[in-house]
Amino acid sequence: MKKFFAFVAAALVAFSFVSCEKEDVGSKFFKITVSDIEQTTARVAVVPADTTVYYAVPMCYASELAKYTADSVAANYVDYLNGLAQAYGANTLISYKVINKGELSGPVDELAPQTEYAVLACQVIVDEEANTVTLGKEISYKIFKTKDIELAGEVDLGELEKGYFEDYRSEDGSYMAYGYDEAQTKMVALNIFDDDFVGNFTEADLDLEYSYIFTSEMSSQYGLAIVKAEFESKLAGQDEATVKGWVIATDGIKYQFKFTHPTVESDGAGAPAKVRAAKKANELKSALKVFHVNK
């Protein structure tokens, strides 16, 4: 499970919202609506039958829901919330709108194009004095799909000479792999859910909030978010791994790349200033974020 982002990403079909939205499944206690569906964004609204009840809105890839069931996904997420409540207090989760009451409506971004997601609404029981969160009986969900992105071109970044690594595997099951050139004019950052640096990966294996690509030719000094990816990682030595493949950013450009990064953390000397070592500072998030089920 993603340590910070136990909120699963929502998305809809590539056609019209009215013609492609699927019926709510499970309890009828919550009405879930998804609208304004684009390639990487959507808008989610949840209306509970009782506005005094607390609830959470985990979202996940539809494939995870099919594999683990809605009850299991909801229980996994609420276990995560209970851990946060113990660490930060139940009132903090409420104030950050990680736990909600009444109607909820908000945008979801950093979604993968042409991808099916499930958004869930699940009742939670909050003990503000004991700082505990437990799963209630009402669970609803809706499955939907984002539009496909239009490919605008291709750029080959070649082999990037430098690599950097941040290890979050003990915290959320992921690590950050960075590749960049000597002049720091090109950079690929991949937040990968994996533990052994070996395998074939897609955007479903990434935390898209912390995965991005940068070139000095981009208008944004912080680079662009990644929306699709296909790459392979192999061990390249005792303490190194090589990553090779492509990503598509929000500009519709397909970027080819290859780089080798260490598999042990260092002091960061020489790493680019654009390295986003901010994961640990973002533990509490509002609702409507992608959640990776930890099983």
C-alpha cells in the first residue's frame, strides 16, 4: 500500500460520460458520480444517504479491485487510515479531508490515459478519543476509464550518464530511480513500486505523482508528469540497475531513454536540484488520490 496515497485514482471511459458510466455497485448508501473525464483528469462526487456519517474515498486500478474485491480494498485502505490516526490523530485526518462527512466533490489528476479505475466510498467509524478508524458496513464503488492520449511526437533522450536512487521500500513499497545527463538538461524520475529492481513495468507500477520527465526545452522548469510508460529494469552489477524504455508525458511526446542508477542510497552529492526528495513530507493528503493495494 502506498504510504501516503491511500486514495485511489478515478477515471472514466474514452467516450461520453452518459453513455459509458457504469452503475454503482455494492451498497446503495453512496451515490458516486464521475464527470469531466479527460486523458489524465476527472472529477469525482460522492453523496452519502446520511450526511452525518464519516466515510473515505479510496480509488484504485480496476484490475486491483477485480483481484482483491471491494471489501478487501476498503479494509486495506482503512487499515492504512487507522495507522495514520494513531500517528497524527483522527481529528487531523478529518481536518485534512482524508476522512469526509457530507457531500464530496473534487478533481482528480495525474491519471493514466485509457486506463480503468475504480472509485470506492466506504463508511468508517471514527473514535476521536482513541484515535482509531475502523471499517463500517456501507461500501459502494464505480468503475470508469480515462480517454486515450494523442501522441504528438517522439524524442530519444539517449543514454543518460548519471543516476540517483531514493529508497522508500520499507515505507510504501516503492523507490525513486533518477537518470540525468552531465549538464542536467535532461532527466527521468520514476517512482516504482518494486523491491528487487528487476522486471517489466508500465504506468500501473508507478506513483504518477512523483514520476516526471524534464528537458531544458520544456516551458515548465519542473518538468512534466508522466501518464504512460513501458520500461524494463535489470541488475547491472552488485549495486546498480539499468532502466530502459519509454514514457509519454502530458505534452503527448513519447520519450525514449536509458540510464543506470545505484541501488543503495548515498548522501546525494551531485544530484540535480530538481530531484524531488519530498515524499516523506507528504504523508497527509486530501481524498481522491491513487491507492496501490498492499497484499
